[in-house]
Amino acid sequence: MTINKTFVPVALTIAGSDSGGGAGIQTDLRTFAFHCVHGTSAITCITAQNTVGVSRVDAIAPQSIIAQIQAVVEDIGVQAAKTGMLLNQEIIFAVAQQVTAYKIENLVVDPVMVSRTGAQLIDDDAIQTLRKTLIPLAAIITPNRYEAQILSGLEITSLADMQAAAEIIHREVGVKAVLVKGGGMSGNLRGVDVWFDGEQLEILTTKQIETKNTHGTGCTLSAAIAANLALGKDLWTSVQIAKEYVTNALTYSLSIGKGQGPVGHFFPLLIK
């Protein structure tokens, strides 16, 4: 009997592990699977966390991260990749080296530097390394409000500020496209994103979903962009589809645990 082998696009997530399953590689792999993309991973750190918070973070040795990336790329290959929590300067530098060495294209960088609430997650040296070595290799970066403030040097309180920040980041950091996320904004700007690729400045809006269960939203968005790039879609289309996917996942977010639950990645299974 002849078995027909079907080609499936491959995406790689280079990010941390979330024991609660709400963010990080767990979320990325679910997002890849939803889009019918085979998910591979390189774990950068292990976190002990749940819906209430993070109690411990352990970094993975850079050589181990390098070995994970090499194992995937040299055998399976990747059509797109995304980065999440890279934790420290050494890890960021190691990842940037591998992206360059293997000429990984369709790279989505979620510059995990500051939480949605404004808490800085990595030190200043790591931020500068991320800015100088990895972000310029990306097809797109997806900073939240506070990360966009760091990268642009602007205080962001309005839509005009978001637009200006996107233009500054594109010009000064050297990335192909920027998506400034409005999840940390207030009022009517909550969830409004701004896109800029050097030519096209666009505002992406969707209906606002009233839910406290938003854990992993940023990871989900960047993973969905990477998945659509792996499927062969262009960057702007990938962003639009990813934005719609996140909105649907928020609509069917999961009320689990005592705190902030995750979004519903497989929302069609939750629709009754």
C-alpha cells in the first residue's frame, strides 16, 4: 500500500515554558496547531506559574538553546519562527547568532521586555542586546505599549503617539515592519493596534471583548502571525488574520484558575 505524504509547513517558537499553559511555548504550539502548522520549539527558560502569577524562573543554558534550534533547522527546517521570552543578554545573543547562521526568514519578534501592566521583565543590558542584535533580523516586531515606549523613546498615551512610535521604531531600529499593540491602552484604544512598514500606516481595530482572561494574548498574536507566514501568506495579510484569531480566542477565553485565565485557542470546539 502506498502512503501519500502531505507536506505540512513548520514553525519554530523560541520562548519560555509556562507551567500553567496560558502563555509561552504552550500557547504558541496550540496556535500553530490551530492553523494546521507543525510546531517545533526551543525552550529558553522554565517558569513556575499559574493564573495568579510567576513564582520561579530558571534560564536554560545558551548552548542548550542553540542545540535545540540546530536540531530542528538541520533536520526538519522551518518556514517561519517567532521569539518570546529570551530572559537575558546571553540568550538573546545566542538566538540572534542562530537566526543569522541559518538564515531564518519570516521571523516574528515579540520583544518581551515589559509586561502589559508596565513591569520590566529583563534588564537594561538585555534590552540593548535585543534592540541591536535580534530585532533588526525580524520581519516584524510586536511591542506592547510599554515596549514601544522603550524602543521609541516616546511616552504613549494616544493613538497619535502609537503612530509616531511605530514610525520611529521602524526608522531607528531597522525592522521591516512594526505592530504597536494597544492591549495596554485604556478606553477606546484598548485593543487598537498600529501597523507601519515604511510605506503603509494602518490602524487595526476590532470589537472590544470584556474579559479578565487575557493571559497569553501577546504570545498568541505573534505565533498566529508566524503560522500564517509559514503558510505562505504575506506579512500584512498574516497580521490581519492573526488579529481576528486573537479576537475570537478572547471571545471564548477560559475561566480557569483563581486569576487571569488564558484565551480559548481552539474556540470552534468551545462554541455551543
